[in-house]
Amino acid sequence: MHESNPNMAQQVAQAASAFQQQSNGHVPESVTAVLSEDALVITLRGALTPAEEALARSPAGAAQLQEFHRQLFANFCPSLQQEIEKITGVTVREATAHVETTTGTMVQVFLLAHGVSAEIWNGTHVE
């Protein structure tokens, strides 16, 4: 039986999922990582805990939740950035995150120092 190594996109998605679990104890329902030129976009669906979803039902709670996740991302982001740099081999220049409280989806954007070829990103590059 042949086992393949996960491609970069899968590795980044796994790292983001682990980051989410480590930072707030909740594993998202799904995680996707997409690279377009030098912009890495990670989408975490189902990123909010049931308690956070309940809090988000009021405007004040939603605002509080957005601020909480912004601070959480700022505090834990350096470790995720390091992991992304290790996986991609490219320095992360900037990072930001936004949580959509009505859907529970979080979007994280990382601007890289330069792009990664599609072949390398998708794991189709053969040396």
C-alpha cells in the first residue's frame, strides 16, 4: 500500500486546524487553504464553539466575540506563522483574521514574501 505525503495545502490546513484547537479548544468542522500568488487564505468553517454561537446571537455579543477572536489570533498567530513558514519555505509578511459570527466561519489571510508555484503547492512537482 502506497501512502503519500500531504501536499502543502493539506499541511497548512492541518496546521490551522491544530492552531484553532490549541488556541480555543475547538476543532473546526472543515478547513481549506488556498494560495493565490502571495496571498494565503485559510477558511475555517464551524470555527465557533456552541457557547460562542449563542453569544453571537446578540449584536453586543457578536462584537465582543469578534474582538475576542481578533486578540486570540494576535496572541497565537506567531506560532501559526512559524508553521506556515516551515511548510512553505516562505516568510509571512502580514497576517489578519476575521470571524463571521452569523455563520461561524473564520477567514485568516497571510501575505507571503513571494508566491509558491502551483506545482509545489499542490504537490505535483517532481524533482
